[in-house]
Amino acid sequence: MTPSSPGTLSRPASPDQLEQYLAHCKEICDGEIDRLYGSGRQGAGSLHELILDYPLRGGKALRPALSIAICLGLGGHLDAVLPTAATLELYHNAFLIHDDIEDESWWRRGKPTLHIDHGIPIAVNVGDAMLSLTLQPLLDNVERVGLGPALRILRAVAHMTRQTVDGQAIELEWVKSNAWQLDDADYLKMVELKTSWYSFITPLQAGALAAGADLSQLPPLEALGRHIGAAFQITDDLLNLRADPEDYGKEIGGDLWEGKRTLMLLHALRCATPEERDHAVEILGRRRPGADGELGLTDLLERLTARGDLSHSGRTEIVTFLAGQHHSESKKLDDIRWLFDLMQRMGSLNHARDLAARHAREAAAVLADLDWLPPSQHRDMLTGLVDYVHGRTR
Amino acid sequence: MTPSSPGTLSRPASPDQLEQYLAHCKEICDGEIDRLYGSGRQGAGSLHELILDYPLRGGKALRPALSIAICLGLGGHLDAVLPTAATLELYHNAFLIHDDIEDESWWRRGKPTLHIDHGIPIAVNVGDAMLSLTLQPLLDNVERVGLGPALRILRAVAHMTRQTVDGQAIELEWVKSNAWQLDDADYLKMVELKTSWYSFITPLQAGALAAGADLSQLPPLEALGRHIGAAFQITDDLLNLRADPEDYGKEIGGDLWEGKRTLMLLHALRCATPEERDHAVEILGRRRPGADGELGLTDLLERLTARGDLSHSGRTEIVTFLAGQHHSESKKLDDIRWLFDLMQRMGSLNHARDLAARHAREAAAVLADLDWLPPSQHRDMLTGLVDYVHGRTR
């Protein structure tokens, strides 16, 4: 992949071109992750397999693609950016592992989460291992891209990790203090810190720095990454709701089961009547059903009873046994449906779609203003990516 | 604290001098941790309080003292080493938080562990925050001690984190595969990786680098740190056993409750009869009593029944209820006593004391050979510290 001559492609890149570009970035990034963090490392025992677990489950490699596109678009070389791109992708996967523990998520990219598969101790350790191993490739940048760019990339990554941690802290603080009176600005600030820095701003900045960009070029990339990040996260939250409840059972609305503060949910709570708000907050305060399949069993019992395969007294006995295993009431499927219905009645989904579209437009405007990024397939890819990130809801 | 003129103190430093030196290092290190990671940071919400929680619970500040002593002993300045010393201490505390989650420990420095106090999600996040925040002060070393030493310290820290992670992985792998046929060399390798690098080797090396040491001075410091680390960890494991079972109840032998692979336990398993070994492994395979106070309640019930405050049928009812909360048998106090007795009968405690003493002697010999470290109170402190680390058992 080398910079093409300016203007050879229409812009933005078509969905097909974008898919191809992303797939190519994913392939070379996976190879680099394996080289830097995989089985080549000595003495790591079976740890390296667990490190590669999340990266090799798939995913779009959006972050490496951003680093690669901006670096090549600025005339830099793939070799200059690839280890940094792979390292940022590893950070992402380490955060995912620890987020999954913190959010008590069960499912990630079509498989059980790492802590469900291997237990919390192993999952904490694997995430720590990944975070710890990222320092060496970034230090090796000194030989690869020169001292100045290497130090600027290290400083960008140090800043990124602080922002991410602060964002995660805000969200955990909301959970701890049971805070629900939050507006769009609160949500967007949390998303910027928790998601946009490590997913968009730093990959763009690090890619530019690897191509020799100076510090004056970083602020517009921060603005670009912030707007893409907002459009991306709101869209992601909308997608989380979209699955048909009848088809997907507990998979639908994982965010609602978790009680995650999404733009839509916070909007619905602001617009609801005091009675509806109280009821919603009460539901959200209930714990999730246990990972031991409690919900699945409850569903099964409902169905068996409905079709006469289970007597009412038999069902009561089983439910009583289940209740003895837990100390408080859990969320039920009907609760989740009620919350979803509330968001629809309050127009919260449309509100979210509007806001995502606004941020996608802002991102496109910032990108269009980058007069130091010459026309190329890489620039077209970035333009197409803004559409892609936002267009997933349409 | 400045380097005193050579030879003004007898060596090794007396216990009182050592205590004073450690206390002074602790005080200035706490101040530096607060400056770098504490309430001065903006936007961190209540996160900074949790970051300071473990460091401010006390502890000896052994690691910062090692960095400070070697740096000052080589003629370096306190300002040159203090941020690095504080950062290594923060790493240590971050590892403690995540170790406590991984080992399911309940108690740390006289208080409940962070995840018991605040839940696993917060504790994972706080440890990540601490690990993430360490990069910035190490990058700021460029301005403080110059580019060469700063990069050498960063590389030493990168190496340290990899070693620590590999050591932790070995231990978790033993747990996962239920491995118990392990010899002294297996144990010592794990301790070197998991403990000695971040606790002794890297603090010594980073302190020397901050004083301008070159790479040729690092190998003897690695040997010194490895031997101190072995003496320290074996002694620590022995101390964990020493509390009187009658006095301390479940506090005694926390390592035995956890099923931690200690030198003594592995030695006892190697020396025991096949029947004893099978019984020991069976006990070790049982889960710990729950953090919900299961063990404390069992003890209370025993005492109430013994003094006639609880009928036998009442007790049975309560025990039956407790059993319904858990799916498998847990370790009992009698199990722990049996394991302790096995180790005594096999001479495992003496074996451990001998090995700790051997490593302390090796450490003293390496230190005595360091002809590039001139006589000073700082060198005397290091000599005294070897005795101190090992002498805690006597």
C-alpha cells in the first residue's frame, strides 16, 4: 500500500473500496500484532494465545486503518506507522477485556467474554499484560522513525491513556452514585474521554506524527477524532437496541440490561413524567440476571409452562430455588421492553440519530478543511470512513 | 538527604538508622506520589483518592528507598530519582490492587482490599489508571535527567513490566492446570519474574541510571536484586504462616487458604508420602470460604454451640442454609492446620529458612563486590537492608 497519485479516486471512497481498505489494514495489523505480541515471544507460556484472543476474533481494525491512512496520506511509510497502529489496536483490545469485566458483559464478537471463558483473575492479568507490553514497541520507534517523532508519539499515548482512564472513572462514578440526571453534554464529555481519544484522536495523531507531522497539526486531528467518536458511539448505542426482541432474547439491548447511560436513555429520562422516570430508575437499579443462565432458564420455564410441559407448582418450586440463589430482584425482559418503549415514545432514538448526524457533518467539515492533507486514496478513505461510522444506522 | 562523606558510618546500617532512612524515604515518596498522581490532577473526580488509597495505607517504601539509596550513593541528586522512585512505588501498588483481585484477597495493610471495599469494576479501573498514569512522569525524565538516562529508564521499566506479567502468568498457569509437582527452581524463577524485577532489580537499576550509570553497571544490580528478592519473598511466605492460629483465626496462613504455591508447601508435597500428597492436593483444590463471612460465621457458630448459646439443631439449620448458597465444599480451619503440620513434619520451614539465608548471603557478596559504589551512608543502608529483608523471620 503506497500513496496513490492525488485525485485518482473519486471521494469519498465507495463502500466497497472502504471495505477492501479496512480488510487490508486488518490483515497487516493482525500480522504485526502476532509479530510483536504473539507466539514469537519467549517464556510467555499460554499467555500469548490469550493476548491474541480478542484481536483474532475479528473486528474492523478501524483504529489501525485511521493511523495508516493519515500516515500514508501525509507521505509517510507503512513501516513507520505499522507497529504503532498495532500497538493502539492492542490497547483497544486490552481496554475491551477490562471493560467487559467492569460492565459484567458476557459476549464479545460472537463468543463469551474473556473473563467468562477463563475467569476474572486470568482476564485481569491478560489485560495488564497487553497494557504492559505496549511500551516496548513505542520505545523501539526511536530507531524506526527517529527520536523526535517517537517521543511525540509516546507523549500522545501517555495523554490518551489518562483521558481514557478519566472517562472510565466518570462512568463508574455515575454508576456508584446512581446518577441519572445527565444531559447530552455530560454524555458527550464522557464519550470523548472514554472512547474518542483512544479510538480516533490518538490513532489519527500518532499516524500523522509517524509521518513527521509537527505539533501544530494535532489540534484539527483532535477535533476530527472527537466528532467521529461522538457519531460512532451514538450510532453504536443505537445499533445495540436494534435487534428484534422476539428474535434475540437477552441479546437485544445489552446496554439496557447493563443499565448503561446512553444518549437515548438519558434523553428519555429527561423527557419522561416524574412517575415514568421513577419507574425507569427503579428498573435500572435492579441487578442483571446472573451469568449462570438465570434469565435463559426463566424464559425456558415460561415457554414450558405456556405449552403445558411444566405444571404451575413445578415452576414455582424451581423459581423458589432460583430466588434462594440471589439476594435481590433482577431485571426482567418486560422491564427492558418497557424502557425501550419509553425511549421510542419520547423520541429519544430520533434525537440520537440527529445528534450523530450533526457530529458526522462536523467531522466531514473539519476533514474538508485539512489543507495540508493532499488528495489521495487515503484521504478518500478517511472521508468515506466518516460516512461509514455514522451510516451504519441507516 | 545528601551523600555523606565516605566511611562516616559503620556498616551495615543499624536497625534504627535503617528505620529512619526508610521512614524518610517513605515520607518524601508519599509527597511525590501526591504531587504526581494525587488531588492536584484535574478532572480525575474521586479517582485520585482511590489511587492514593493503597500508598497511604503505609508500607515500608522499600522500593523507593532502593532507588534513592543507589542514586545518592552514586553521587546523583534526589530530584533526579524521586519521580521515578514514586512511579515505581505506584506500579507496585497497582500490581497489589490487581493481585488482590486475582488472588481473591480480602485484607491489605490492615484494611479490606480495594475490590472488597469498592467492587471489582472500580478496583480494575483504579489499577489500570495507576498503570496508565506512570508513563507521563517517566517521559518527563527527558527534561529532568537528560535524554539518554530517561530512555534507559523507560527501557528498564518496559522490561520490568514484561517480566512481571510473565511471572504472574506462570503462577496463574499453575493454578489453572492444578500443577503441584514443582521444585525450588520453578518457585525461584516465578518469584524472580513476578516479584524481584519490579520490587528490587528495576528500582536498583533505575536509581543507578538516574545517577548517570551506564549499561555495564546493570548486570550486577540484576544479580543483587534477584538474590534480595528471593530472600525477601521466602521470608514473606514464612511470615505469612507465623501468626498463632488460636489468636488470628482466618488471618493465619492466608497463603494456605488461597492455595498459593510457596517454597514450603511445594517442599512438603515433594517429601510427603503419596497418601499425604493426595490428601494435601485434595484440600488445596477446595475453594476458599466466601468473602461474605462464611468462615467467620462458621467459627461463630462453633463457639456459640460450645458455650451453649446455640442448640445443635439450630446450628444444623444455619449450616444447611449456608451450604445452599455454595456449590462445593470449602477449606476448613482443620484443613489449614493439617497442611501447616505437614510442612513442619517435613522440615519445610527449615528448608525455606536455609534457602532464604543462602540468598541473603549471595546478595551481601554481590553488594560487597560493587567496587564502583563508594562507601557512604547510602551504601551502608543497602547493606543493612539485605539483613533486614532476611532478618524479619528471626
